[in-house]
Amino acid sequence: MIGGLAAKPEKLVVGVMSGTSAHGVDAALVRVRGCGDTLSWRLLRQETLLYSAKVRDLILSCSEPGSGDAASICRLNVLLGELFARAVVHVAESAGVDPRAVDLVGSHGQTIQHLPNPVTITGIPLRSSLQLGEPAVIAERTGIATVANFRARDLAAGGQGSPLVSYVDFLLFRNRSRGRLVINIGGVASLTAIPASAGPDRVAGFDTGPGNMVIDALVSRMTGGREAFDHGGRYARGGTASADLLARLLDHPYLLLPPPKSCGREEFGRPFLESILKDNPARPPRDLIATATRFTAESIAFACRRYVMPHNVYEEAIVSGGGVRNEYLMEQLRAAIPELSIKESDEYGLPAAAKEAVAFALLANEAIHFLPGNLPTVTGASHPVVLGTFVGGRPAK
């Protein structure tokens, strides 16, 4: 089956992704030709299926450090598989495509634990990361071959397992004459640095710290759960950032770790939120949101200046992810790195909301061609590896 898929000159591939913010499933239908250096692609449709409040609460209750019992995680894995399958069918039908014509699904899944730093048990150093959204359910419901579990092979090779999107950033945004930083602001913010005329061995990348995660949590707390994010940055704009609190946040030890590195709710989830609230009981909620928004922008700027900009010349930054829709956050990012021309990925033909779903569609395509999908200079893996676990679709007649 894999050989037959790889041999097709043109394929329809759906990428599905649910990020750390856990707002819903992003699905992208992509027409793909070739692979690796010969890759060409066209986005046909992008859709987001929002989670209900109950589903989002289930995800967050299983994702926070020390939370989530085995039975809840087991059931959530299947539930998310069902929802991902619906997203695959929905994005195809919204594009006027019969889902049976889709050749392949690439599913990142929903991360509930990301533990890339080795812990030794019975003498064996272990790196681990768990993404839910059972690929067997996706394949069974849709009949489409599915590639999932992308992080595990990179972790097994000694890497962080993330960010994997840096490989796709390199394929899509490399440029002969301009150095580019590609920034994605989801729940976590990540960075890919691509020098002018660079090969894959010169690309750097890592998670810079929180993206929307802390902002979302503060908005949810302030509104009693009625709102899950700061639409347009209106709450932050109505507050005043605290210089003292911002300075303390920027002292977080994760920011000072050299790459390769990656992060998640383990570093910036509920315990981090509770510490902010405990230490600032009298501070107005909008001031906290404004400070958290500055924290995201300033931590990205810090990462750029400390770890990538001293080593190469970069003229522009291309930004994607849900954070792009936070106008106040984008203003703060531009103010924090005025020497860079900061543009949204939409200007380069890739809608900001579709970026990661497109990336996993393309990574699934690389996988069926048995091409490596990680960049060891980014993840720290000992060598390039083919990513993902393959689950067959409908049986051949």
C-alpha cells in the first residue's frame, strides 16, 4: 500500500492538528506532487472544528502535570480519533472533494505530555511524548491511510521530538538571498532560523517559550470560562503591563536553556499560572493579560537575539499560528524586534491558521516516500529519521 501511494504522481493529503491551546482541530486539504527537494503543493481548503467546552476541559484535565488517570486518557485517545476523523471528512467535503478520493492523512494528534529530557529507569534513559487521537480510528472511520505518532522516532534517536515543523519551514521558506526566521505562535511559540542559501544542516530551531497558553489561561480565568482567548488582544490593550512582573517572568529558567529545547504545559501550564495569580493577588486581570502578552513577545525576541541572530544575518520574520490574530501581540512583537521585517505567512501563500495542519500533511507525504522528516540541528537527534507510524486505509479490492 505504501509503495502504491508513493508512486502516485499527485496526491490529496489531509493534515490534522490540535495544538497546545486545545481550541479545536485544524484540518488542511493539500494537493501534493513530489517530495523533498521536488515537492510542490497547493492548499485546497482549511477548516477548524472547535471543541466543545466539555472536550476542551477533558483535554486540559489530562494535559496538566500530575493530572489525568489512565482510564480518562484511554477514552480521550479514542474520542479525539473520532473528532479528527470528522475533521478529515469535513475539510474534504467543504472543498467539494469526495473523502474517498483523499489518499493520505497526516495527524499530529493532541499532545497531553511532552517529556523530552531523559529520565533513567532501570538503567535505560527515556525520552517521551504522548499525542492522543487514535490513528486506527481515523483510518477506520475515513478509510484513508493515516500517518501519526510523528514525534516518537526523533525522540528514540535522542532528539526532542519537537519542533518538527522546522523541516517543512525549510522546504517552504528557504531563500537564496534572504535569511528568514519562521515563527509559529500557537499555545507554545516556536522558531526556525533559515540563513540565506542554507542547506538543512545550517537550520536552527526550538520552542522559544509560551505563545498563547498563558494569555488564554488568564482570559479563561477572568471570564469564568466564557472566553478561551483574547480576541484581537482587546483585554491586553485595555490593561497596563507590569515591568516588575515582566522582568520576573523573563527570568524563567527555560528561556536561558540553550537549544535544542522544547516545552509545553509542563513548564507553562497550570502551576505557572497559579504562581502568577498567587504572587499578584491585587493586580487587575487586564494588567496580567497585558503582561503575559508582553512576555510572549519579549521571550520570542530574547530567543532571536540570544540564540540565532548573532550567528547569521536575518532580514525578515514570517509569523503564523493563532497568535497572528492577536493584533496587540503582533504589535508588541514588532516593537520588540524592530530590526526585522515581520510579516504574516498569509503573504507567502500559507494562511497562518493552516500552517501546522499543512505541515503534517507534507510530513506524512515525506514519510510514505521514506524520507527523513526531522532536522537534527533543530531537535538534537543523532541522525535524520523517517517519522511516523503508518496505519492502512480501506483494503484494496
